[in-house]
Amino acid sequence: MSVFRALMTTMTGVNSEKLTNERISNLFTAENHSPLLTRKRAIVILSRIRLLSLIAAIFFVTGILLDTMYFDGATFKSLVIFRCISAFMLLLLIFGIRKADSIQSAYRAMFIFFSANLVFQALFQPLVLPEYFQSIGDFPTAGYAIFPFLIAACISIFPLSIKETFLAVVLFLVAELLIVTLATDQLNPQPGLGILISLVSACALCSFSAISQLSYMVSLVEQASIDSLTNCFSRNSGEEILEVQFRIASRQNSDLTLAFLDIDDFKFINDKYGHEAGDRALSRAADLIRRNLRDSDILVRWGGEEFLMILPHTDAEGAARAVRRLRANGLGNRPDNTPLTASIGIADLQTAKAECWEDLVELADAHMYIAKTNGKNDFSVFTAEPEASQIASN
């Protein structure tokens, strides 16, 4: 295990003490990535796909001028058609992903980008195969010869997990093997085998770069989005996550509930026992809240002693059960060993019919104040009729 950690430390550049199991898991697979990291990564991948597609489309078109220097007749006409088709496909890809920001869109865009380039290679290779394997002294044929390596180099541009990189490399090498094998039945296999071996080496280096990028992005997102005291999401990152969750719930007509929690009389702790004691109580409370949430739920430190629980695919009744469980388990103790309590407001999207996530937060916040004014250590649930809002007491 120590050898494995040493290898991961070398690959990621992360100190072994900070290379937690969660960090290693995030590098192996994207399944446990936080919504914020997933969205950030999708945006980066899509933006780079757009840039690469534009550059590739320009080179496909301008490459026609170089083809005029070396090819003629039917070969030249075919290459022009292949180049124009590929450039058109890439331009369509650019416009097709302008407003996308989901990881599924990123995966589709990557698949289309690599497929367009591999199809172009499969089309041109039989036409320029003799020069491709025997003589690359001229600039145009040299460009066709290094084209597979350019495709492989694109892998290094994206922040990918080990699993994603492995799948991408395997699919790419299988496609290259099929292209080389099916290109002609009169081909000496030795040059093609040499190219595949070289591509494997290039893919290994590109994979290292892709995984290192993901490690760096994980570190940046953690530093920018995690509150250092409570290890919850900060308010800025929480707002971004909430915007995504609200959009998904509205589009899919699914449940989304917010629970706004404010610790009771927290200022008294700071005033009487000092801020260090208050920080310890706050950190302990955040840890206990997190233990009562599901893996899919999100805890945000909204400000001071206020927390926002984002509960996807949960209605108000389910949120109320979670709050009752939280209240039963407790939020820890004050410095004088009395129980730490909180006032909580609950609002769900389906009942509130909120037009934006800000409205839903305001409703949950307002019902937190209702619980606060009814003696604290309560929770209030928003209903369609405000006067019928439910109050649950000790």
C-alpha cells in the first residue's frame, strides 16, 4: 500500500499526508465527485473541446493548400471532400455545445470530437498509405503521418479520472488498430505495429497529464469551495451548486428541498467562552449534521452559525424526517455541556413553485425565523397556505 501511495503522490504531486482515500477515489473515478467539481470539470472540458474543434476545423481547411503541393487528381479531390466534411462536423459540434455545462454533455462532445478525427484518419489513410509508411520527407505526408499522435495528444488536454483515461486510451488504440488493419490487405504489418507501439507510449504520457490535471483541479476546487472550519461548502460554491440542482429539479420536475438551520444563541457562546470555543462547537455541529445526511445531500455553511442543507430528490415530508432524526441525535454540546440546539426552516420546490433558487432559500430562511420566534429549538415547514405552516416542537 505504501508503494501505491508513493506512486499516487508522484503522479499527483500531492503530499502523502493530504492524499486521503477520498482524494484517491476522486482520481480513480468520477462517480463520487461533488456536484461543484463535476460542473467545473464539465465546463473546462467543453470549453477546451470548443477551442480544439475550432483549431482543428481551421487546420482541416487550410491543409487543402498543402495538399495541392503533393497530391493531384482523384486523390486530391477525395482529400478535399474529407477535410471539408470533418471541418463541418467540428463546426457543428462547436455550436451544438455552446450552452451545455453537464458532464454528460462533456462526454458526448469528447466522443464526437475524437470520432470526427478518427473517421478522417480512416478515410485519408488508404489514399496516402504508401507515403505514410515509407516516405515522410515531404511536409504534407509528414503531417498525415503524425496525425494519430496529434489525436492522442488531445487526451492530455482534459482533466480525466484514471477510469476515464483508461477507457479513452483503450477505445483510441482499438480504433487505431482497426484503421491500420483494414487500411489495405497488401500492407507490411511491421511499420503499422511500430506506430501502434509508439502510440501506446504517447498515450501513457498523455494519460499522466490528464490525471495530473484532474488532481490539480480537485485541489483548486477544494481550496475555493470548502469552508476550512466546518469542511462544508462555502456560500459561494453552495450558491453555484444550488443553481445547478434547482435547474435539474425544474427541468426533470423532481423533488428538491432546502432546510435552513440557525444555531440558537450562538453569540452567547462567543461572548462568554471565546471564539475558539465557538469554533469548536460550530465544527462539531457541522460534523454531526453531515453524519445525518445522505451522500447525495449537500451541506453549505451559509454564514456565521447558519447552514443550508440541500436535499435533492426529497420532498418536504422526507426533509422533515431527516430533521427529526438530526434533532434526536443532537448537535453536540455547548461549553457548559448543555445541548446545542437550532431553529430550522424547510421549503420544497414542488410546494413553493419557486421561480428561482433565491426564492426557495428565502422561504426556508423565513420559516427558520418562524421556528425561532416560536421558542427556538423548533422546525417549521412551508406549506401551500402560509397560515397552515407546520410547527414541530420538542
